[in-house]
Amino acid sequence: MGDAIIAASDLSKSFGSVQALQDVDLEVPPGRIGLVGANGAGKTTLIRILLGMLAPSDGSAQVFGIDAQRHPLGVRSRVGYMPEGDCFPPDQTAADFISYSAELGGLPSSESRQRASEVLTLVGLAEERFRNLGEFSTGMKQRAKLAQAIVHSPDLVLLDEPASGLDPDGREDMLNLINRLSDFGMSVVFSSHVLSDIERTCDWVVMLNEGRLLRNEPLAEIQASNAVRVVVLDDPAPVVEALTTRGASVSVSDRTLEVVMDDADLFVMIRDILADTGVGLRSLGAKQATLEDVYLAAEEFTE
């Protein structure tokens, strides 16, 4: 993948007897990337290695073709990072801290305050910019953490559980902000164990479980399914019998059927069976797999 923004080869990291990452090979294109997995899957460890904050036990990682261990400052000059934990001096105003973050990101001091004001407005903190960070609510702190991550206009933003601890309205606002970052030419790595958030914001998924790479591909391909969902008006037994006779796998819940069969046009087959049996149809359509379905299936396969 010639345009990969993130690449890893045989990447492993252990902490004593705990294997946080194990033989991870991946290449990731620009865009909105979801880094998914349960707590302890290795997501934060991978992010910290990409930033050069942790040295791998084995293997290598590159960001924009830059080796994260040999040239960490080169990586950080093009990357913004929003950590999961608190990172603020409580007695400093948001405007001062974000301005300072802009200078750390390479902006001259003459521009940093103006940029800080613009970014705080973008994340919805314009009216609170002169309040001390120690007075901020959890939602306001999350917005301020996002602001410090993007104030220097990085090419890539690494977001570690950005919606953690937010109420439903705050989560909705954060997801909308993440979706907007691509409008400013930023790629995003969104780390989360909340799979529905990833489905709403990302177009590529890196899936980890216990330090192992499960999937690394477009979200659309992960969600693609060869299953068809049929809801009938009458007793589904004749339809089920006809489908299984033809080699289809059918699961039934009340009058809803989920039908799977390779190498067949299921829609045509189901249409013909309904016509032959006289069973009424309420709805017929492809069943889209959820990330949760895929994750649980992949997790079970690796055990």
C-alpha cells in the first residue's frame, strides 16, 4: 500500500509476562480509521508506540514513512494526540494552554493565540476560553483535549477514547467533531471499545484482541454479508423447509428468517420459493453485519 500513513511490521510489546501486542503487521491508508477492541486489547500501547513514547519489544512502526523509534520528533511534528487521561494544569486558562500547545506544535507565538481562539470556537469552547481548566466539566475537558491535539493542524490525529465519560449529548457532539476533522485535511485514528461509535465515524477499521490483529480493512468490507433477512406474513415453516432442501442455512425468530448460502442468488431463490409456497412477504433485504458481530466471531475463531 504505497499511500499508507501507518505501517507496522512484526510489532510486539510485552510488559513482563503480559503480551500487549503480538506480531502485528498492518498498513493503514489516509482517512478516518477506527482502532477497536476491548479494554486491554493493545490499542493504547499501539498508539504510544506510533508516537515514539514506547519502544517495541520487537518489530517496527512507521508513521508517514518515518520510523517512530528512530525519529519520534519527526512523527510528532505531523501528528496530534488526544490522550484518554487528564492532561491539564488546573490553574491555567484554556486559551493559554491551547496557545502554548500551538507553540509546541511549531506555530510562532504571534499566531498561536489567534489559532487557539479559532480552534476553541470550533470545539464549542469560545465562551469558556478564559476559564481555568480545573473548573471544566468532563465534557469540556474532552473538547479542550481535542483542541490541543488539532491546534497545530497536524496531518494525523490520534484520539484515545475521545468519547469516554461523556453523556449522550456530549458523545453526539464529540462524534460530530471527529467527522468534521476530515474537512480540514486531517486523517484520524479513533481508538474506542464502543463499536457503534466507530461505525458512525470511520471508513477503515483496525481490530485488535489481546494484542493480536484480527482485521485491517475497510469498514464496508467488514460489514459486507452474504446473509439475507426475510420477514414473512404467514407460517415460515414451508419456506424454511424449501430453503434447507436447497442447501441454505436458515435461522428463524418468529416470522423473521436469516438465510445464508454461498454461490447462489438468494433473492431470486427466495422469490421463487415464496411464489411456490404462497407465503406472504413483509420485507426482504440484505443483512448488514455489525462490528460487534464481526468482532465476536473473530474473537471466538482465535480462541
